[in-house]
Amino acid sequence: MLDYPAAHAVVMVVRTGSFEKAANALNVTPSAVSQRVRQLEERLGAVLVVRGSPCVATETGEWLCRHMEHVGMLESALMQRFPLPVNSGSSSARVTINVAANADSLETWFLNALADFSTVSDHLLDIAVDDQEHTAEWLKRGRVLAAVTSLDRPVQGCRCIPLGALHYCATASPAFMERYFREGVTPETLAHAPALAFNRKDNLQAQWIRQVLGQDVILHNHWLPSTHGFVTASLLGLGWGMNPIQLVRDHLAAGRLVEMLPDSPLLVPLFWQVSRLADDSIAPLTLAIIRAAKANLRPRQI
């Protein structure tokens, strides 16, 4: 049987990033925390924590942390069944739910859902950020319980819920358009004009070009890992980029930005994938996600 006090020590080391902080949260000595973690690692025959600054979980340690999340949520639900409230009096007893989302969702609509969820739950949230085409990998590796993803088929052991589509516009400043696209938006002019890319995983610009021109173009990119930075860089004429409509609507109306090709949006379908083991436990979060998506995303096109 799993040594749950020792497993909880692992969770606290990973959550706080150090044995000392975990010891303070658990009201024990750092040596006691170290002993619990070491003994559990010896018993399971696997390293659970990579010692460093900060301390992080190994892949096996991440699976253990997710298991402890499940246990914590089940225990929380059980406590609600008793007639008298049960309060542990320790912040370390609060459940942390690990989820993943893409940066553009986080900056446009996802936080609305989390704020809504926080009004009905005391659970804490640990949000991982990755491209919408890669957040499903966090689920597959057991690092999160749920994720916003562009993957339209269920990850093994997960339920897949359609949310809608995030509306992107290819935008640039009027001066940038005059400088680089006086001859129109063509494969030749796109190959010359600097583009904005979030990171090496970002292919939204390539998707849009393929959609509107029917071919691929090799781009010269500025690398800028910031959703709001994309908007600012577009306004300053640093490059052109794919921006969520929620963040550029006012700039387009005021003429500070223009659509490179009018009425040519890129609609990226999004899905909420949630582990079936945690589906019931985090149902209020799923409901909040669905409500926020309905209010902020474009209806999904079948």
C-alpha cells in the first residue's frame, strides 16, 4: 500500500520547489521530508524528485502527483457528505488541479472560466502553457488532468468536449502594409516581409497562408513568446502576425491595425480534454470552461 504521508511530502516538494519550503508547509523538519521522499523512492524503485533549484518531479513523480490530486479531490468530495464541516487548518491540504492551455486562450477567455470556477471551489490551479497542438502531450504524459487542445479525438482515458473556434486575424500596421505589401499579399511579398512567431511550435502564420493562397511560403520570423507582445509588435510595425480578434478588434476599428486580407480569418477549433478519472471531481471546472468558451469563441463549424 502506498505511503500517503510520504507521497504528500513528494507533492509538497514539487509544489513549493524545495525541501525546506515543503517542510515549512508540512510543519516538520527538512530532514524529515527528505527521509520520507527517499524512503518512498526506495520502496517504489524509482526516483520521484530531481533535486535542484527548484526541485522538479520526474515523469514517475508527476504520475504520483496526479494520483495524489485524485485522492485529494475524492477526499474533498467525501468531506462534503458529512454533517459537520471538516477543516484541516493547513493550506497544504488544499487540492491543486493541473491543467494546460494555449497562451492565446489564456489571454482571451480561459481566465474568465477559472475565475468563475474559483467562486464555487477552493481548489488551486496550476496552469501549464503550450501551443494548442501540443497541450494534448501534457495529458498523455500524465502531467495534467485536463487541457485546452486542438486535438479533436480523445486522448486515451480522456473525454473530449468541443468548445468552439478561436478567431485569428492576420494583422499589420498601415505603415507596414505600405512598406511590404504595396504590390498586394502574394507569396513573393510574404517571403520578404518579417513575420511574428510565438515559438518554434507556432504554425498559425503558415496555416493562414496555406488557407488563403493554397501554397506554402518560407517566412522570415521575429520570435516573440508573448500574446500581448504580438499586438504591440504589430502596432509598432515590427512584423505581421496572427492575433486573436478579441485583442485587436478595437485597433482594427480605429485603423491602428488592418487585416492583411479582409474577411480572411483563421478559425482554430479548440477542445476540452479531461481525464475520465477526474471528470466527476472537476465537473464544476468543466462547466465553467464550457460557459466561457460559448461566450467568447466562434461556434464550431461542422
